[in-house]
Amino acid sequence: MLSVFAGSAGCEKRKNFEQRVTEGVLWQMSNYPESQLVDIYKNFFHDKFGPGHMIPDSASAGAYIRRELQNVTGPSQVNRAEVTGWEGNFVRVDLVVLKENLVSYPVFMEAFMESAQGVVPPAVDEWRGEWRRIERIIRRLYPYIPDLERDSRFLDSLLSKGKYVVHHSETYTQHYDPHYRLFKKQVFETRLQPLLILSSPANI
């Protein structure tokens, strides 16, 4: 009886995974139709690894944001804040919230640095296995994404070397000019979301 229950629970978990990944991929492609495989990968990767790879130290992170703000001319996301991946562990917040003074720089940076603390990313081999499952779902939904095979080989080669960080595709960058930072969902909800709701409740 126990083995039947365990098998049923495992099946339910797989269905939940597939459903939530499917929802995440459909959302990405409906809102960012120029996304390529590496861009979808980046969304799911961010959900697992968070902003740690973006923060060598607080001084460098702050200096880089200030430089990047010079290139921010308007929103680069459909919403100022967008949940990542299929588990929703992190939120991408558009740097336009700083440009438009919706959030002060000190509050933004403090929340950003806090979001990098205590993150325990999966082992690369574990993430590689999960990504393969995600990619199978992507292929079923969108088999004709440009450069799909090339990007698939690139990502598998990268992960096989124990690496995992990628940049957005050139196509995605040209179309959307992304400028954002990642925040733990709970940090975003307590520190930033109240400020964004007060300033612009229709576009969070």
C-alpha cells in the first residue's frame, strides 16, 4: 500500500512540475515572443540560482547598477516585477523603478544584497538534469524556436563543464533591451512591492 501511495505521489509531483513549467514557458513566449532557448533557460536558471552570480561584492554591484542606469530609457519588461521559472523563488525587478524614482537607491540595494544571502543553489549536475526535463517541455510546445539545436548543444556543453551562467540572446537583447535585478520573492514582497503598489498599482 505504501509503495502505491509513493508512486501516486511521485506521479502527481511530475504532473505539477510539467504543468508549472508549461505555464512558465507559455507566459515567457506570449510576453517575449522573440525569446530563444537561452532566454528561457535564463528565466528558469534565475529561479534556482538567484542573484548570487551578479554580486561579486556590494561596491561592485552598486557601481555596475549606476552605470547600467545610464542606459535605461524606459521599461524593459511587460511588468515592473515578474516572477521567475516554475517555482517562483525570485522576482525580476526592472531597473526602471530606480530610473523613475519609484524605489530609492538605498532601499533597492539593501533588498538586492539581502536577496543574495542564504541562497543554496543546486549542484550543477542536478540542475543539468532538471533543465533537460524543462527543455523537453519547451521542445514540445515550441519546436521551431530559432537556433534551438545550436543553443541546446551550447547549454549542454556549458553544463557538462560545471558552468551555468549565460547572457540573453542577441535577438532578445535587441528587441527588449533588458535591465533588471533579481530579488528573493519574500524580500520583494516585504521591501519593494508595497512601494510599487503605492506608486503604480496597475503595473506590478
